[in-house]
Amino acid sequence: QVQLVDSGGGLVQPGGSLRLSCVAAGFSLDDYAVGWFRQAPGKEREREAVSGLGSESRRIWYSDSVKGRFTISRDNAKNTAYLQMNTLKPEDTGVYYCAADREFLTFKTTDPYPEADYWGQGTQVTVSS
């Protein structure tokens, strides 16, 4: 079965950290850019681009809201991508969806209804005291 599987979300206090993982099953991530989108509370179906990483890790992008706090990486040998989230803020709360697409620019989109070749099922991140 071809799919992406998100994991690693949870409840964390402001200032805390989480690491999200995204595992590809049934296909190789080698030829795909990977990244994450966030769906904020109350924003049904709207997803904001958070970060993207090119297939050979030469191109990388972060939204201004997470730059300096989040780090995206990938391990092609494990067919997995990661999003390390540090110094979390309440406004980081939302459902995080990993995605894979042959076009790196997909992860820089401002379209609130982005499209990608593959999507994970989403993992909830809640930052609250």
C-alpha cells in the first residue's frame, strides 16, 4: 500500500520540543521533495506550508513563523523525513501533515488548499500550558 505515515505529535508546554516523523511505505522518497503543512484550529481544509526539503537535501525552505526554531531533515535509507520543532509556541498548534511531491516549489506555496502527490494522515500538535 502506497502511503505516508505521520507520527510524533502530542501535547507540549510552550518552549518545549517535539520531533515529527514521516515514513513512506510502498514507494521510495528518493525522488521526491518532502515537507510539512499545518492546519490551524478552525481552519477546516486550509493548510499552511511550514517547511520543505528537496530530494537531495540541497534546497530547503521554512516559513518565517518557524525559521530558526524548526529543522527539517531526511534519511533516504530509512525512507523517512523528520521535523524537529523547538521553542514551541501556542500559535504552532495544529494538525501537521507531511507530504511528498516531485516539485520542491509545492512546499513554498501560499495556496491555502495545496496539492501534493502524497499526503500523510496528519498528527496533532498542541502547545499549551
